[in-house]
Amino acid sequence: MVKLGRLEEAVEAYGEAIGTNPEYASYYYERSIIYQDLGLIDEAKRDLGNLMDFKNKH
């Protein structure tokens, strides 16, 4: 989806994936990049913060 320029759909897909497997850190990272591409910097920072919290727990 990302390669096809369907960024909003990719955000939704990553959100669903996170809902299914919230411990998979790569989902947060990938979604943060998409948020950045969309200009949604606060959302990107939030996902990176979640990623850092996850990494600190493990």
C-alpha cells in the first residue's frame, strides 16, 4: 500500500496489526514513517515514543 501511495490505508492496516499484536515493535516504526510522510508529526512522535517504551521494557 505504501509503495502505491495509499498511505491512509497503510496507516489503518498498521493500526489493525498493532491491535492484533501490540508487542511487534516494527509496526510502530513503520507507521511512524507513514505519519511523517503525511505530515502528521505528532502522531509519528507518539508511535516512536511507543516504540521506545516497548524497547525499554524488553
